[in-house]
Amino acid sequence: MSIELYAEVVRDVCSVVGLPDPDHVLSTRTIEVEGFEVQLDHFENDPQAMYVNFHYGTVSAGRTLVVFRLMLEANLVIYAQDQAQLGIDTDTGGIVLIVRLPLEHDVDGQVVADLLSHYAEHGRYWRSNIIESSDEMFEGIVAGDYFWLRA
């Protein structure tokens, strides 16, 4: 597996979702999916995978520690099975979901497009229920009064 396979998959993603300039996507390694900035990356030290990094939004002051706890819980309960993990971008304070996608023979543009749609749905949940929610709703989720995320 190599950068060539990564480029082939990215070109196929662009074809599937109707992005007209795959060369631009390959040079910037960034697309927008349902309002979320998403980086599509490949690293020489892990040539058999591509990385899909969603930027979900910035955590407001006063919620960071509690959001860290929710992210840890999500990492343990939900994302570990998907080779994914939530973290905080130290430069922006934003929540980032990092997904490692093995570049296997069945991974093509449609598989990646489905993955992008799936994790955009997770991003909408994090954005509306954790990042931008009212204090009352946020405290209810933290206290366990609501189901806050399902796999």
C-alpha cells in the first residue's frame, strides 16, 4: 500500500460525492462534509492506512474538563471498535475525531463517502448536544439523564 493507493481512493471519493477537482483535494488534503472540515491524510510511517480527521468544533470555557470525560467515555465505549478516537486540537481547542481507515482491497470511494456521512452524523450530535447546547441540557447529559451517543 502506498501514497498511490491513497490518491486513488481520494480521487474515487471525489467522483462519488461529486467534487470536481480531486487534484485540489489531494494538494490540500481537506474537504468539507456537511459543514465540518475534514482532513484526508496519509503518512509514510503507516502506508497501509489513510486518516480521516473531523473537526467538530471548539469547546467553550468551563466545559473542557467535563467534555474530556465524555470524550474518554466515547473513546472507550464507541470509537475504539472503529479505530477512531476523539481528542482536542491543542492549537484551537476544538474537538477532533481521528479515524484510521485501513486501505484494504474493499475500500473505495463509496466506502469512504459512507464513513464521512456516518461520522458527520456523530459530529452533528457532538455539536448540538455537547458543544452548543444550553447549560441545562449539557448538565443533563453529563448527569446521565439522556442517552448521549449510540454506536
